[in-house]
Amino acid sequence: MSAPATNPQAGLIVAVTALASAVAFLDGTVVNVALPAMSDELGGGLATQQWTVDAYLLTLSALILFAGSVSDAFGRLLVLRIGLIGFGVASLAVGLAPDPVTLIIARAVQGAAGAFLVPSSLALITSQLNGPAQSKAIGQWTAWTTAATLAGPLLGGVFVDTLSWRFAFLVNVIPIAITFVLLARLRIDDHRRPDARIDVLSALLCTLGLAGIVFALIEQPNLGWSNRLIWMPLVGGAALFGAFLLRQRTASSPILPLDIFTVRNFWTGNLSTFFVYAALSLNGFVVGVYLQQGAGLSATLAGLASLPATVLLFALSSWAGGLSARLGPRLFMTAGPLVMAGGALLLLTVREDFDYWTQVLPGLFVFGLGLAFTVSPLTAAILGAIGGERSGIASATNNAVSRIAGLVVIAVLATIVGGSLDLEGFHRAALVTAALMAAGAVVALVGIRNPSRVTDE
């Protein structure tokens, strides 16, 4: 059954979905400026910082496909509630962690809960709204969630400098409680398939496969490729992930239906997503950490560095989404990453005699401008390629791709920066960021096709 053309609860749907997803997106980046303080208090070097980020991304990316299929099968609202409860409990565990091991485990649980928030949120929009109302809602959702992603470093910096890094996670209970209040006011049918099944084996294969690969990538600089503690998890992880893909071809209810990748805009859009979000994750991590450990800024000032991009995204994202709906997404998905690549290259002006206003602000301003013209058209193009009852798995797949991109790039961070995040390492990361953005632009230019209804006008 198609969604109604208009829905009197459209505003409430956007509020619920944006707030629920924003919690997960926020915690994905709030950690960036909190890492130095967390390391100082709990101990651990670069590897511990990498695991603090990647433990979250690992379970988020590995389980988001599973959560998307559960959302399509058992109902979006049920999955949202499960995710919110789990995320709240895990956030408390992160905020109260007494040591690095507990912190990393809690972050992994937090990521698992976050996996249930994002796909069900977007699927709720695409199942309840259509036409211009759906495009507008996706634009608003994208603006709010991406703004939360970019605002994370600022929020984390304020807590680190005024209270403690722990409060950046403990405070999650407030938006989660608000979301539950809004959910109680939502009056929609939560559709569930009578023949729904949960493929637990596929979820295990995907999670363990990614875990082995990521462990090897993070620990390789410390132990070397010849160490069996590296090559055995790497080979085993690759084999398990390969088994996961093979199972998706034979399972009666796959969590990743491989046939959706036969849709051109879907697979090319996701390939572009991989490059763009790998660059976003790399840039966010490096800027957040270097501005404190390298340039000597406070956590709050390091967080404020992301404010220009946040403001531009929030101000322009809906407008860019509207233009994309009329002109087609190809132009925006090509030009936006190229502009961000230019912003990353401007960060090469950072020197030992550091000055934020002349060396950092121009690059981040340009970066934010390109981001505003990229995220909404990219999301709309990919979800528009796969609609209907599989909107949940389409959303989950795209989000899994973006999280896996961040997972991989942070795992190889030591290789990118040359072992330490000093000025030379910062410049190397800026060059890699620009290269990844350029790759995403080329993929979009060559692969994305504007819908015929746009090109025919």
C-alpha cells in the first residue's frame, strides 16, 4: 500500500525520526574531541582512541543491515523503541566506564543499539509520506541528522572543558526521553509481515567478519603483517564476510538482498557514499584531535571549528534538496564532493605558527558549503532508486556503507598519517581526504543518472 499524498502528522514523523537518528549520529562524532580527555583519564594511546571510535562503527555498520530487515519485517516503531532503550542504557555505561576495556565494550553496545535507529527512521518517512512531502521530509531529516553529526565535536568540547567528557554521553537520556514522548503522540499503523523471519546467522557472519578485518587493520602497525595475531583475524574475517555474502544469495529472507545492487543509481550512489563518508570520517577525526594535541586548542575551541560547516549545512540542505528534485542529483553529487576536496586542500595551509582564522576557517567553510550541496541529494537519489516495502533495507544498506567507510579509514589511520598525528600527519590526512572526495565525485559523474521525470522537464 502506498503512502498517502499528504499526512497530517508529517511534522511529527520528521521530528521523531530526526531526533531518534540524531542521537546516533551525534555520538558518532562527539567522541572526536573527547578522545584526548578520555585517553588522559583512562589511559591508552592512538590504538585505544581508534578502538573507541571503531568499536561503535563496527557494531553499527555490521548490524544496521540486520536492523533494516527487522524494520521491514516487524515494524518501524518497534525497532525504534528497541534502539532507543538500548542506546540509552549503553550511553550510561560509556559515561560511567572505569577503564578502556569497559569503555570500548560499552561503545560497541552503543553502536549496536544505534543500528536500530537509523534505518527504521528513514523507512518510517518513506513508508508514510510520498511525493513532494517525502522529498521535503528527507531533506529535513538529512539536515538535522548531519547537523547533529557536525555539532557533535562542539558539544563534546563544551562538556570536556566545563564538566567532563562523561557528560557528553550521559546527556543522551534527555533526547531519548523526548523521543519517547513524541512517539506516544504518533498515530500510524506499524506494519508487520506475517511471514517475517530473523536471519541471526547472517548477522553473526557479518559482525564477526568485519570485526576480524578491523582488528587486523588497527593492530597491524603495532604487531606487523607477519604476526599470526594479525593475518589470522584478517583472513578469517574476510572468509566470514565472504560467507555472509554467499548466504545472502541463498537465504530465503536475506538481510542484504543482493538484487538491489542491480539498480544503477543505488549501487553507484553507494559507491560514491563510501568515498565521501570515508573522507568525512577521516577529516572529522583528524581535525578534532589535531587541533587539541597539535595546535593546543581547548576542546571547546576544537569543537567550534566545525560550526561553520554545521551552519551552512543547516541553512542550505533543504534548498539543495529542492533544487536536486528539480534538476536531478547528478550535478550536486559531483560538484559537492569536488568543493569539499578543495576545502580539504586549503587545510594544507596549517603551519607550526598556528592561526585558526587564516589556516583552518577558510577550508572548513568551503568544506561545509560542499557538504550542504551533497548530503540531501545523495540520500534522496539512493532511497529514490529503491522504494516501497524495501525502503528499510535500502536505507540500512546506504547507512552501513557510510559507517563501514568510516570504520575502514579510521582503522588505517596510522598508515595514513605516518604513525603519529603531527603537522606532517595532518597534511597527509588532508591530501587523502581530498583524494577520497574527488573519487566520490568521479563515481557520481560517471554512474548517476537523473530520473527521467527530471530530464524530460
